Amino acid sequence: MQSHHEPDTDVRSVPVLIVGAGPAGLAAAITLANNGVGSLLIDRRAGTSTLPRATAISTRTMELIRSWGLEDDVRTGAVEVEATAWVTETLASQHGREESFGFPTPKQAAAVSPTGPAVAPQDHLEPVLVRHLQTFDGTDVRFGTELVAFDQDDDGVTAILREADTATTTLVRSRFIIGADGAHSTVRTIIGVPMHGSERLDEIVTVLFRAPLWPVVGDRRHAIYPITHPAAPGLFVAAGTTDRWLYAWSWDPDRETIADHTHERITRRLRTATGVADLHPHILAVGAFSFASLIAERYRAHRAFLVGDAAHRITPRGGTGMNTAIHDGHDLGWKLAWVCRGWADSELLDTYHTERWPIGARNALRSATEMERPAAQYLADDLNGRVTHAWLPDTRPRRSTLDLIGPGYTLLTGPHSAAWQQATATTSTDAPIIVHTLDAATAHTININAGGAVLLRPDGHIAAHWHTPPDNAAYALLHAAHGATHPPVTPAPATLTGTRAR
């Protein structure tokens, strides 16, 4: 490691160092904390995002947020709109057509989940997650702190951190490091992992502004509004509960600069796109970014892991980018926690790449080639094979089968559970097994026979399914638990078709 400043001689020890306090890093830290493992979460920014960025929160992401007890807090900042697109010439036009970008309707989500998608800006979501994370002992969040360098050895990671205000450097020792530090990840650069895929699929200008447009929209309340006016084609996004909006359109940065987009020029374009000739927008920010579809060659290098945009770049089409990032953080978080607590050997960590890489690659590729996807397919991909949701009878507040899932193993049995109760009482596994006996109707809904059972991982994935009690239920549990933490590793494909970028 090299640094321009000598670090303090004191070395701070933490179980996991997380670089980047965006949605992926926050999800990883919260999941670790919920599993009793602390972390140090750093971010070079002064605080959480000040821009709306991603706004589409998927059903599965809301399930995770609900499991953290934060659903109501997140929904307070959600926009009351349909999670669909309204294609129209201008916002004021009375004519248009509704299009799906994959999100299910509330009715479709209610059929498979205790919750449903939301449209809430990232600058509302991130503070909710940070405040929650700060309630845990053993977890520290430091903004204005950047990673300078790190080394790995057989026992852990040694990192140099630097505070932005004072340039003071400190030395941190951790068992693992997570790179959740975005598209230009320092962690990814240090471990030398290349990105593959396509860059600069499109170049976009974005304008964040306030203007009284909800009265213009009226009852045509949608998450996004593709505008087809030939003089101002683009896309409006509802970016908050008040009249805050984002407008984006394609441009050619080789022929003009952001400075060329003066407030006067932007106002003229907004007046055309909205259909409001006397609109006086309050412009908050003007920026630009590139659409890219990229995937890291691998998600792990020894004790270093990549999540979110550090692992994959997904275009905004279809609203999967932030959700994929949060799912990455949750998946890696519980697996690291199990290893840190001695509930699993390090082989479990190999499954992070083999399970999450294909999902990141699929979502990156789809975002480059399509926008519309049937809601049923989107839901299936989003829920990713977790156990079936069913409401439990006679519970207030209402509880789902998903609410029974704990940090260790969860064993859901049919009403004839004596053999399973005895097996868990006499079986010693590294991770605890909590048993829940279901009534006959609920068991049937999730495909459990009266004497059957399913063993669940903390992410709701089924580790084993027995239709009837085996002759030796204790041995069956031990065998299934071992298989869940020592799964066969099948290498994922190395690249996506496209260019290589770092």
C-alpha cells in the first residue's frame, strides 16, 4: 500500500469494511447488523445522495425493507403513481397510451407478496436506511472518508482511510472488504477486476427542477412520461412527493457541452415538452451521464467483494439497477455474517459470485436491449425463487410466511411436525434452526404436506424440501444444512459480449 500521508499507528479492527454508502453498501451493512455482525461503512461524499437518482423500488426490495421494519418510513416518501409509463406528445396532452416497464400492478404484487413496489427517490431512501443502521451497536457510518489503499493476506484486509476535511489517515484491519463504491470503484481498481460489456449506449442530459406539473397531469399519474414531441423528445420522471421532476433527453457531448444548456434554453425545452407555454421552472441541477451495460469479470477476489454499480452497470431502462444492487448487498451480507459467526465455512462465500453474477449479467444485458417485459416474468426474476408467500391465519398485525424467516435456518413444517420437532431438538448444526409449524391450509399453499417440511436460508431460498418425514429426520437436517453451506460451485461465464472497460 502507498499513501501520501503516514497513517496513525493505532489500528482499528472491524469485522467488515464497506466502501460506499449507497443502496448496495447500506443493504450489506444492515443485513450484517441484523445477523449480529458489525461493520465500518465509509463514503467519500459528505452525506447521502442529494439527487433522486433511482426511483423504482421493486417488490422484492420492498420485502427486504419490510423485513427491516422500514416499509412505512420508505412509503412516506413514495409518489402516489402507477408504476407504469404514459407515452404522450406533451404532459398537457389529453391523448397517450400506457406502457409497462415490467413492474407489477398492486393486484399482481398482492397475489405473491405481503407488499408491493413503490416509486420513491433515492435521496429519500438512503437517509431512511442510514438512520436505521445507526441504531445498531457495533456499526459505524463515516461520511467524508475515502479508501486510499488496501492489502489482503490469508487472515484479513489492511486498509488506509483518509478523512476529506483533515486529510488524516487511519489504518483499519478487517476480515473482509466490500466494494460498494460505484461505477468507478476504487476497490475494483485495486483488485484489478475488468468490466465487460457496452459503454456509451446513449448519452443523456438530465435536469432536476420544481414546477407545478401535477395539476397539468391530472389523473394521469404515472412513474415516467416518455414525451414524443419532435421539438423536445425526452422523458419526465416523478422525483418526489412534491412537484419535483426530472427531465432527461439524448444529446451529443462531442458537439456541445453542459454549459451550452443554459437555464433559458432548458426552460424553452421544458415549456415545449410540458405543453405549458408560460411554465417557470425552478431548476435545481443539470447533469449528464452515459447509459452503459457492463459486468465485472468476477465479483470476488479473495477477501474483497463487489456489489452494486461496482459489480455491474445497468441502464435505467426497466428500473432494475438499484434493486439488483440492494439484492447483492443482502445476499453478500448474510453470507459474510454466517462466516464471521462460524455458522459456515468460507466456501459459502463462493456462492455470492455464482448466484449473483448471472443475475447482474442478465439485468445489464436486458437494460441495454429492452424496456418492456411482462410483469409476470419481471416478478419471477425479481423474487428469484424465494419461498412462496402466504398470509398466516389469525395474526394481528397480519404476518406472512416470509415474516417467519430468521437469521439462521428456518424450518417450516406441516401440522404433523412431531418428527421435525424431535429432530431439531437433538440435532446440532453450526447455524441455529428455528421451527415453525404451519396450519394445514398455509402448508398446502406453500406446497408442504401434513408431515413434510422445507428448510430455508435467510434469503428465503429453499435449501431442502421433504414431502414426508424421512426415516432419520435428524440426519436429513444435518445433510441438508451441510449442503446449503457447501454447495457445488459451477463457474459462471467470464464475460458479456461487448467491449472491455476498466
